[in-house]
Amino acid sequence: MLTLLTLCFFSFLAGFIDSIVGGGGLVQTPAILFSLPQFPIPVLLGTTKVPSAVGTLLSAVQYSRRVSIQWSLLVPMAIMAFAAALTGSWTLTHVPNTFMRPLALVILVVMFIYTLLKPDFGQHIARIISRRQQVIRMIAMALVIGFYDGFFGPGTGSFLVLGLVSLLGFDFLRASAHAKWVNLATNMASLTFFASKGMVLFSVALPMALANLAGSFVGVRLALLKGNSFIRVFFLCVIAATILRFAFDLLSNS
């Protein structure tokens, strides 16, 4: 019982973080790996996809009520991200993903420095690009980040937010709103894959999902209330935590 309550606490934190800028997996995944070491890692990863998907759905719906969504571009992007994530999950069962952690660490460091040095980055909607450029960039993001989420995962939400801000000129609030729907698609793809293999502990996943829902509700309300400046600071904090986590893992395994 105590283990389940602990997991629900971390799932609440994960939902809160995820709902604002993504990165909740950095809290939720280690918590379940340490709490239930008797289960295989794929089963535990599959279990975390349930609360992640549920919390992301609530966040997406809440954002959509307050933020204008470009559905004509978002729907195809989500569909392609779903397919790419399925491909990534399948590839993971055939190819090791150990090379992804150092690569992701380098990308995250660049992301952090760039965002830190540009105070106006993501604070307002940048120059509008053409419809053709939007489509090309959204397709590329869907395929690359979708595959990444299925193949490796941590930081996917943050990568989506950064891509929407830097490549499509969104502000942080609008980027977070769109990122939630794409992240929902990738979560559902991974959940479909793991569930089809019987790799989900629903007795653990469902209570965690309720906690994640609560965290998501609070996080979205706070993001909508505080706006872009708050989201930018929170984004930098999450990226810094992700960098430290990846660096610690690399040093521990070296």
C-alpha cells in the first residue's frame, strides 16, 4: 500500500510537470523502476504509459478550451507521430538504444543555453511562416520526435515544445497546448504496443492515472494563469533537471 501511495505521489508530480512543459517521465519512470524492481523494465515502462496518456489527454482538453488550436495541421501531425512512435517501440525490441542518451544530452544542453540566452524566446508569436513551411516542419517533427518517444522517451514533451517554438514560431503557451495532443498520440502508440504484449500492470497503472489527472489539472490551471514567462522559467528548470539526470546516468554507467 505504501509503495502504491508513493507511486501516486510521483505520478501527481509527473502530471503537474508534463502539463506545463513535458518531462514528467523524469519523475515517474525512476519512481516505478525503484519501487517495483521485481518486474521486468518493459512491463514497468508500459505501466507508466497509462497515467501519462490519461494525464496528457486532460491537459490537451483543458488547453484547447483556452488556446486556439490549428487542427488542420495538428491532426496529421498527431497521426504521423503515432505511427512513428509505434515504429520506434518495435525497433526498440530489435536494436539497443544506449546511444540515444548521450545524443539527447547534447541536444538538451544546446536547448538550455539557447533558451537561456534569448529572454524573448517563446514569449510571443514569432513571424508567421508559410503554410507549406508549416506542413514540412510539422511532418519532420512528428516523424523524428514520435520515433524518439517510442524508441527512448524521456524529454519528449520538452522536445515538442521547443520544436513548436523554434521551428513554427509559437509562443510557449500555444506550443504547450499543441504539444499535448502530439504527445498523447505517441503515448497511445506506446501503450497500444505494450498492452498488446501484456506488459501493463493495470492494478498499479489505474491509481497512478488518477493521481496524474489531478497533477495535470493543477498544472494546466497554473500555466494558463501565469502565462509565457512562467512557462519559460519552468521549461528551463525541467531541461536543467533532465540534463543532470542524463549526465548522472552516463557517469554511473561509465
